[in-house]
Amino acid sequence: MLMEIERIKGLNFHKKQDVAIVGAGITTFKRRLNETGKELSYYAVKQALEEAGLGIEDIEMVVMGSAPDAFDGLHMKGEYLLDGSGGSDRPYMRVFVGGGTGVFAPIAGYWHVASGLADVCLVVCEEKMSSCHPHPQSAFKYIWDPILDRPLQPNLIWIFALEMRRYMHVNNIKHEDIALVSVKNKANALDHPAAQLAERITVEDVLNSEPMALPVRRLDVSPPSDGASALIMVAPHIARQLTDDPVWVAGVGWALDTTWWTNRDLYFPRYVAEAARMAYKMAHITEPRKEIDVAEPYDPFDYKELHHMEGLGLARKGEAPILTREGVTARDGDLPTCPSGGLLGVGNPIAATMGVKVAELYWQLAYRAGKRQVAKEVTRGVAQAWGDLMQVGTVVVLSNKR
Amino acid sequence: MVFNEKIVDAGELKHIEGKIELYWIYTSGEAGDRFFKALKDEGKFLAAKCTCCGKTYFPPRIYCEYDFSETEFVEISGEGCVRAFAVATLDNNEESLKNPEIYAIIDMDGTDGCIIHLLGEMDAEDIRVGMKVKPVLKSKEEREGRITDILYFKPV
Ligand SMILES: [Zn+2]
């Protein structure tokens, strides 16, 4: 199997203007919320506008991110969500790369502003998974190849069990090393007001939790959730009017690996490495482990945080569990990782996890994360998501120095 | 900003129930047609080799996704090695499975590809990554030209 990176060519980059983030919003993440998806979007947008000191009339363009239509049970979900997202009478578009959407939507917001098309762009992400019955998991039955995969009745959990097994096998990693991620993130989430599954648990709790598809157990997994989040992205001259401390988008990157997911080795997320290479090149980062101060890698499963840290170049292959065990990734460590509490602790409303990835990074770099603020001084951070058929990597690098 | 307390019973909320009532007919395509006919009629496995870079795709495809060249069909044994496996104890609706199902990614001999399928005739404790396995097919009369014509893979 070809595992080298640097297959993606032509990362030419001619931007019109820099892009700053000046406000963010997030709703509570819960298993089931009474609010409709439109209402959730409205609450998240309202909060982001308040933080930025803007009104909806100041918004020029809107990007909406939301994952499969099957969750909400409506085709053309983007159009359905338009009014609550502030999209009426504006250039508006929905972007969607499955679980990668929460970081892809701000990438789309970035190109709206960097290109000079807009000076003020609102990015909204929404997911209402609880509408889907008998279980949101059922919607994933319909993402597979209908001829080759679906007759075998695949389930997303056991697909990830295969990947986790491969990661453990190649790097000789034990389940207890992986469980430490769940312990850390659920504890971090105790300080997040939006959190759904914040709790103090132990490695033993994870190892003794209900088996789902071994090696995956209940506490290795993030929960399905309802929720929304929002970001305001602006041009430099607007940022100057609004705040003395904007956070700048230093780099963006995204990449997709082949749809034939069985045909790649699963132990290393090459697509994340490619996306990171693009974002780091733009951000002039050559040694991510040294130059990144805080990270929000995508953690729908505990092993995924480790897997993604290695894809992002924050750890060598097989090294992420060691950094975790040594406390390097703790909130007071040298490389705080998922200080938000992540998807494992705060919840996993697919696209809306933008609120615990890119928005969290923004709050950390603006020193507005409150009780979740990491101990060390921070200048640069990376946020990442992953999705589609385990094939997309989406990466954003933010910096509080322009 | 006020949000409702955690509600786990949908019946507590004002709601209506609804369905999207559609069904689909999926075709297996040019490569799939050849593959499934060979499997159904002859119990044979086909892969497809790129005429440019030599990469051998399994399941077969009519094109190489990397250089966009055509491929030619080649016969393979159908045997392979376990690359990874999972022991599923819950179904898609998170209900307990009476008998856990073992799924594996199988690295197919003579190809650059893998297939996902069930493992059978072995206990979960005995499975190892790298283990050699071969397919068990339905009888010729029962085969329908579907991936489920392969019942499972078992140890060689
Ligand atoms: Zn080729």
C-alpha cells in the first residue's frame, strides 16, 4: 500500500486579504433538544453576533454546514435551515463533507473573505440528530456502497472498530492507553457550559463499559447530539473596528482519500496528513510539534484523537498515546489537546462540533476560554475534523499574531 | 439563552412522526456485472489490473482512479489475509446481537485491494491479524450474483 504523503499538488495560494475571527457562538449540546434546527442555528448566530458586536444587517454572506439530510429527515436541509442561519436575502451556501464539515465550513468562510468576495462572512453549523429513528446510527446504513457493502449490513461503530484494531496492531498500543483520552476529555468537559457527557471517569470505567463492536466500548465513543455553532469571519479593516485582539486564520487545508476505504491501510490518516501539509505550508509552519501551542483534533472516538495527532504531525506514528500518558496533552501540559472536552465530553452534533474545534481554538487564542483556558501562553493552534467514508481531513490553523 | 433540560423521551415534545417513502434500484455497473456473473456462474473471483500503472483493483473497476487509464480483468484465487477485524455485539439500532458478528477487512491475494466481509467457522479469540482465510460460497443454485453469495471467509 502506498502510504507516503505529498501526493497532492498545486497548492498555489494568492489571497486578496487576511481573515480574522471576531466572534463565536455555541448552543448546549444534548441528546434531544426541543428547538428545531432553525432555532438552534438562530441561537448560535445570535451569540456570535453579540460577541463580535455586530448585527445581522452587517453580515454580507453566509456559509452553512450540516451533515447528512437523513438526520433531520428533510432533503435540501440547507434551504430548510436558511432563515434561522441568517441566510435570507444573502449569498448563502451549504457545504458538506460528513464529519469533516465542522472544520470545512470555516474553511469555506475563509475563502469567501480571503478572495475579497466578502468582508464579513457568517459561518453556521447545525445538526439535529435526535429526529432520526429508531436511532441516529441507522442513518449511516445508507452511506455505504449499495452493491458491495450494504448487503452485509455494515454499522459505523464496527467500521471504526476495524480502524482502531489496525491502529493498535501496527503500533502495538493497548486499550488502556487509548482510554486515557476519554478520561481526559470527559473531565475537561466539566468546565464547558454546553457539555452533554462531562464526567470524571477512570480507565477501568472505559474498559468495563458496554461492548459495542470490540475493541470499541461505550465509553470509547462520543454520543449523538443536537446542537449548533457559529463563527464570524471578517477582513482586517473590519476586525480593527471591532476588537484589539482578533484571531487570524493562518492556514487552511483539506484533502480526500479514495472512497474505496478498504483499499487503504487504516493505521495512519494520510488524508489528515495531506490536509495538514497544506494548512502548515500556508501558515509557514515546518515543525508542528514545536510551533503549535494548543490543538483540537477531532475526537469522536478516543483512539481518533491519537490517530489524528499523528496525522497532524503533533506526534510521531505510535507516539500520541505516550504523550497522553505523560500528561503532555492535558490542559496544563505542553501541548494541551481537546481542552474544550471535545466530542467525547461536550457531545457530537456532527457539523456543529465546529463549536468545540474551531470556535474553541478561537476562544483559547483570544484568551476567552474562561475555566477552560490552557495554562501555557498560546500563539498558534490547530483544529481538525474528519469524516465522509473515513476519508476526508479538514484542518485550520489559527494565530493571535498576524 | 435558555435551553430545555435534557429530554430523552420524544413523546414529551410536541412532535409529529413522518417517513420518507421511497425505494431505490441500484445497478452494479460494468465492472460489477462482470464480477458478479463470474462469481455466480463459475464461483470465480475477478480483479482488474490497470494497463498503465499495474495496480490491481479489487473489487474490479473499469478505470484506474489515479492515472485514469483502462483496466483489464484478471482472475484471482479469492483467498487473502485478515488485515483488521471487529466483533460486533450491537446492531444498527443499538440492540444486542444474540450471536456477535465478526467482520474483517481481508487483504486479497494477488491484488492491491481489500474486501470487507464476515468471518466464520472460528472463534473471536482465535483470530489474528495476518491470518490466512478463504471464501465460503453459497451453492451454485442458491447464488444470486450478490456479495452475499460469499457466506463468509474461514481459516485456510
Ligand atoms: Zn493506474
